[in-house]
Amino acid sequence: MTLMEFFIIFVGIMLVSSIGFKNYVWFISLGYGLGISITGIMLLFMYHSVLDIYGVLACVIFILYGFRLSGYLAYREFFGKSYLKRMKGEIKSGKGMPIFVKCMLWVICALLYFMMCSPIIFRIANFAVSDTTFKVGMIVMVAGILLEGAADLQKNAAKKKNPKRFVDTGLYRIVRCPNYLGELIMWTGVLIAGCTVLNGVLQWSVAIIGYVGIVFV
């Protein structure tokens, strides 16, 4: 991958995640989902001539994942009455936050999103053949997305019935945070999908930092 290709994708992520300047929390919510989606879109556009069917599917998974997540968060943010009532006063808009701090948060978030996606970015940019590991990784990614999506729907439905009670039904009866578990499974799948073609210390470092970063978050 050339430095210019990195820069183009990174700038794309920064552009869509700049929504956080409206509300700094959006850097890590709406900007997060949009950043993953734009990565998939840009990979499709930049490498369409060399992508095989599995490469295209990986890009589509990024796009669907990001739009599902940002769509869910946007709906909750603008139309979730119980959520808005519960969060009122707890999450600040960041209007008094220094612009320098916002810019640092913006850059750090955009860089993290690139690093999280990097195993597949590097696989595509390295023109690697779609091997079994890539296919297995995508299956794991889809499993994580399905788990996270189901958990979000169950949580939303439960909160409508009883906004003040923590959710302990459905998947939440089995796992305390199935939505976050789905998130971790998704990004584990991304790392698996690209692990066999990461080339050199730099690519491995970027991929590992991205994975450890989202697990930590």
C-alpha cells in the first residue's frame, strides 16, 4: 500500500467522522459507523479492477456494518425518547471543549478506525489471493454483526417496555453485553481475515494496535 492510498482512505474517514464537531460524542458513535462504511466504499472504488468476489463481499460487509450501526445510533439519538430522557444531563454536547481537544479526538478516532479495518485494507492493497483464512474471517465478521444487531434490537424493545430496568431477557439473559460481544467478534473476524497476508512489522503493528484499541474501548 502506498502512502498516498493510506492518506486518501484516512482523509475519507476524517471527512465523515467530522460530524463529531457538532457533538463530540458523535466522533465515537455516528462517526464510527460512518468511518467504517466509507472505508468499504473507498476500497470498492479504488480497487474495483482487482477485487474478486470475496474482496467485494468484505467491502460490502464494512459498508453494511457501518450503516447499520450509525443508523441504529442515529435513530436512538434523534427518536429514542426513553434514551434521550435517561441521557439528558449525563452526556454533554462539548460546546465548551477547546477546539484543539476536539481536533485531537477527531484525528485519534479516525486513525483508530483505519487501524481497525487495516487487516482487510492491507489484504486488498497487497493484491493477496482470497485464501481459506480470509473466508473464515468474513464468516466470523458476519456472525458478530448478526449478534450485535440482534442484541441492539432486543435492548431497544426491552427499553421501550421498561426504560428504567436493565435488560435481562433474550441474549442479555445469557451474556451481560451481547452487543459488545458481537462487536468484538466482528473485529476478531477482521483480524483473522487479514492475518495471513500482513507484510512486515509495520502492517502487523497497525493491525494489532487497531484490534487492541477497539477491545480496550
